[in-house]
Amino acid sequence: MEQAYYRLNRLRELGLVTVREEPRRGGRPIKQYRAVSQRFKIPFALTTAETRAALIRQMFTPYLEEWLRSSGRTLSAHPDQTITVYLAGEHLDINQGGWERGPAVNVGTWTTLNLSPETARELQGRMLDLVAWLGRQPPGDTPYTLALLLGEGSARP
């Protein structure tokens, strides 16, 4: 509890959170906080992670685990869905019987690409354009998870 209190006070000192209200509970005021923004750029030095990789793992793991749970449910509900593993070990696909058919249910791929710096920059731009385009679409009834990852290095675990 002391560590949480310390961290919360540190966030207040940095101007990242403010007191939203102080309702009384049992005669005592209980502070309720809110973030001052929906987006933050936090220097690595201000995090508690030992390495940058550990920080990324800490932040991405809950999302990846939820996607894995969802994918498991989807695979159970759609017996025609396949997992394709390539012998080279640098490519893994999960898709509904093929890219060209079936409802938008679950698609995933991990692969290693050998790209020039120019092509990698273009791919990054196209990925960002895709996310922007999706943000402009009218909302539908079904939530979907989209994770686009691009990083230098091999996809081989």
C-alpha cells in the first residue's frame, strides 16, 4: 500500500493525475484521482522496469493473453479454422480456412520478412494508415482486437 501511495504522489507531483473529487466515507474524505490526459509519453527512467524489453512485455502481456483466450474460444467455435506451422519456424498462421473466404473471425500471423529500410518505413506508414482508416469507420456491434507489430529482428522464438 505504501508503494502505491508513493507512486500516486509521484504522479501527482509530475502533474499526470489530479484529484477528481473527495467524497466522504465513514466521515473521512477519500480522494478519487483521474489522469490529466488519455495519452502520455513517459521516459523509461521514470518506470520501474529493469529493461526496456521488460517494460514492453509488462505492457503487452495482458493484451496478448486476452487475444490468446479469445482465439482459443474462436478456434473451439469454428472447427474449420486452421493453424499452419511452417517448417522453417519463422512463420505461423491462424486463419479461417484461407485468407480469401469466411467471416472476419480470427486471423493471426507471425513471420520474418527481410526488408530494406525504405520498405520497412513504407510498411510502417501503411500500418499507421490502416489504423487511422479504421478509426474513421462507423462503429459496429462486434468488438475486434487488432494488433500490428513490426520490429527489427527474427520472429523465431
